[in-house]
Amino acid sequence: MDLPVTLPPKDLHESRDTRESRDAAHRVHASARHNVAQQRLELDRFISASFSSGPCYYYVLDFRNLDKPLLVSRDIQPLLGLDPENTTLESLLVRRHPEDIPFVTRAEETAFAILQNRIGMARITEFKISYCGRLRVADGSYRLFNHQTIILDADERSGVARTLGIHTDISHLAERGVRKLSLLNLHGGESYRNIDVFDNPEHSLTTPSLSNPPFAAPSLSTSLCTRRAFTRREMEIVQLLAQGKTSAAISELLGISAHTVKNHRKNILKKAACKTTGQLISQCLNEGLI
């Protein structure tokens, strides 16, 4: 005698499939969160062991996504009072001490000029850029920070794509920094040390370890004022960028579309011969345009 076979209800199979899909999705999300957390932990450990001589924070600057918040460590909150989830490049730039802006601008331009024109794109990830400058901290006062930058991604076609920056509070070591720039070889090779970026009119850069002729950094005598003039709308956007406004905020304030703001920003960078918004704002501040 055959026993009757009772099949599970159809909806039981569907419920199990749904539950399995949901569980799989949870595992994927949990794995993604774990990977991000693990990457952040590994980066914290790497920076702490390699760079830190005091309280510090790091940030990753992606030149392809300057409008988006930066990837920053949570240590930025107690140091600068910034929300790590919403920190932008502009919110860091406006914390520079006004008296340090000319030096910082020249130091960064000189460093990237040496990396691109003398060291070469194939080797720029081997060097660390280092200089000192003051930043406004959470309580409103200024402290001296060591600014260190290494390049994470670059190629001959698009240039520098991403950098890792580390800002270390060294106010316990000195009140005023020496206004010199260094490019240090991470693998122990020849380095460019203590460059005086204001040394002479040609801004020639020499180091005793180099056998090549002195490298001439690009002169800032060709200022923004002598380049193609900004329109009134472009100057409005430059001023808002200097205040730390995002493209979305500028769009709302000026009553224009975000796409229009994006086009204006591209045109502004092209006219100014600047590669980044940070470089643009620094130069505008240095030349008194804003």
C-alpha cells in the first residue's frame, strides 16, 4: 500500500527562497561594512606607524570627485571640529592661517612641478611631500601642523588622480614652522630637502645630491589677474567655493542648475590654468581676488 505523499505548500518554498535571498543580501552588506572597517583600521595602523609624531588625521583626495566629501579619519573631529562624514576639500582650505597661504600655495605648486617634470610620473608614488603650516582647530585657535602627502594613483595621461594627506599637530614641538619644502624618498633614495620656494626670482631648486642642472619651478608671475578674466558669474562662484560651498549649495544660492555650476567650474579651472579647486582658491586668496 502506497503511502500518500504530502508536498510542502508552494508558499513555503517561496518563503524559504525569500529568506535565503534576504540572508544573502545581509551577508553581502555585512561583508562590505567589514571590508570598509578593515581598510580604515589598516590605514590607521599604517599612518600611526609611518607618519605620526603627534595627534593626526588623514584624508584621501580624489581629483576626479572633488565635489564629494573626502574619505577622512574620525580623528579630524576632535582636532578640527569637522564632521568626518561631510568634510570637503574647501572646509580644509579655509582653515589655513592667512599668513601661511602664500607659502603653502608656492610649496604645493613647486612640489607637483618637481614630481611631474623632474622625477617623472613613473616614480612620483615613491616620494612624500612635507612642509609645515598652521590650521585653525576646533577651539578656534591656530596650531602648527606637519602636512605630508603621498600620491596613491597617477598616470601619464590624466596626471595625479588620488593623494593621501596626513596632517599632524606638532605645536608641542614648535610654535612656528620653518617655511621649507621637502620631497622625501620613501625607499631611502635621493630626496629633495629644505627647498626655499622663495629663494630667488627664478625659484631655482637645487639639492647637493643632484647632478642635474637646477630645476626651475613655474613662476607665479603669470598671475590669475593677467590671465583671461573671469566673468561676473564666475567670480561669484569662486567666492562661494572659497566659503566652502558645494556645487549643490551654489546652484541653490544662485538659482541655476547644478550642471551649469559644474560647467562654470570647469571653465574657471581652465582659465586659471589650475588643476584643482584647492589650487584655484589658494591662488585667488594669495592674489587678493577674494
